[in-house]
Amino acid sequence: MGTEVMVESARGSASKPLRVGVVGVGVMGCNHARVFAGLPGVQLVGVADPNVGQTEFVGRTLGCGTFPDIGKLLDFGVDAVTIAAPTHLHRELALACIRRGVHVMVEKPIASTVEQGHEIIEAARRAGVTLMVGHVERFNPATQALKEAIRNEDILSIAITRVGPFPPRMSNVGIVIDLAVHDIDLVRWFTDSEIVEVQPQLSSAKAEREDIALLQFRTASGVLAHINTNWLTPFKARTVQIATKRKYITGDLLTRQVTECFGFQPDGSYSMRHLSVGHDEPLRAELGAFVKAVCTGSRPPVGGEEGVASLEIAIRCLEAGNTPLQSPVRQPRVAVR
């Protein structure tokens, strides 16, 4: 996941940095801007957001331009943009960039609906611009170690826990779209298979939208997967357990510790080892991969189609989870004399 990439070929020259902008300066957008400001071969042109105070703070801190909206940023001139604005704005912002021939990375989920996601994909295809979706957990060194550990393995099951306290910033989406979509993407990525069966259980304990989700899946390859996520836990936890026919691998995505159990014996004994895990910042690796795809014209690691596929499963979970089972018809009691 190297980031030492200069602009080459028809998309620029080795002496010219890639001019990038960030749309949305919330928590994630500020991190995008910070990382871009430190990437070689990249010039952070500026950030765009109607929150003038926040954009001016980022501009002063990173020494970049500030713009009240995406139109002003595009008028100033950029080669590529990352969109870290609220989900309901993704379609409008992405299409504005694509119409100007600007390469785009959209934070997950790609859009509010599957139809909007396909619209973005088709527009990018027609315009010939790079489109990437920001599923940053794929770039976590722990998930990459897990992916390597299960290479050529016959996967049986995957269990993922992603819990934590309620985020005050969250208002327009529930936990399935905000958190579980990360793990839906990981299940698809780990198994290289599509999810074909969905069995969700959703509940709203403290929020208007769902803040508890227990999601069960079956992939086309026969893998059983379970995702446990909530906004009720007072601390963050991010863990993955993967069972294969020969191994049992556990990973902590926060501490980045990955352990592999293998060599199971009839008496119940087995061997265990800690796997080597890298130290790269996931967001830096992700944005570096986006820059590389733009500069070389190569396929981005997470394309629009993959982003839509994970969004579609998340929406299926919401639709199925909000459909109550029909109450059984109660038969009148008959007195026995």
C-alpha cells in the first residue's frame, strides 16, 4: 500500500503534483485533509464546507485554501476530490465532481440508495474518471494480516464485533449504515463471495434509529457470518474471529493483534502463534491507494460496484429488520367440561 506515487502518463507528469481537495470538514474530512497534506506527490489545494469557522481552522492549520462550497473548489482547480460529507449529499457532490472530469473518492456508504450509487458509477464510467469508495477497514494492518492468514483456506464462519458508545455527531443514519456496513464489506472481502442470505435483528434502545444490530449472513460460498454491533457499549471494541477447516484466527482491529490457532490434535491440544502486523495508518494507506489509482489509471482497491454491493446488503438488513413477524392467530379457549 505504498504512497510514494507521482503523477504520470496522461494524467499528469512526474514533476507535477496531484492537486486534491476535500469536501466536508467533519472528523473524517479533517483527517483526510491532514493525510493529504503529508502525502508525497500530492498538493492539498483546499477544503470545502459551509461551516466557515471549521474550514478556516483547517486552512490555517494545514496551509491550504478554504471554500464555502464544492463549486468554488472545483472552479479553483483540482484533479481529484475526496467526499466526506453526510451521506445524503454524496450523490449531488460526486456528480458535480464527475461532470468536471475530477476523480472522486466517496466515503462509505457510496450513497443513500442503491439507485443513486449506480448513477454515480455510470457517470464516472462515461466520464472516464476514477471512482473509489472509502471502506477504510480494508486498509487496517490487522485486517490485512487476517486476509493473508486465510488465503487458500476453506472458511467456515466469521464473527465480527464492532461496538462502542453513541456518537453525538450521528443523526441521519443508524448503526447499520454507519458501522455495520464496514463489516458487511469485510465479510465480502474476506470470503471473495457475495452475501446471499440475510437474517437481521434490529432494535432502538436510546436513539430514533436502530442502535443495536445482530446480523447473520450466508455467502454464496457457504460461509456463515455474524455481525454484532451497537452504540450501547461504554468502550470501543473491534474484533474478528474466523474459523476455517484448519485454523482459528482472531484479530483485534484496535490493538492490531492477530493470533492464529492451528495443528488441532485429537486430544484437544493445538499450536498458537501471533502473526506479524504492520503499523501503517489505515487512512494514509487508503488515500495513498486512491492517489495511485488516479495517477496510474489502475483499478482502485474498492470500486463503486463493491461499495454499492455492501450498501445493498445493509439496506436489505434494514428492510428485513423493520418488518415485524405476523402475530399468530389466537384460537379461542374451549372450556373442558
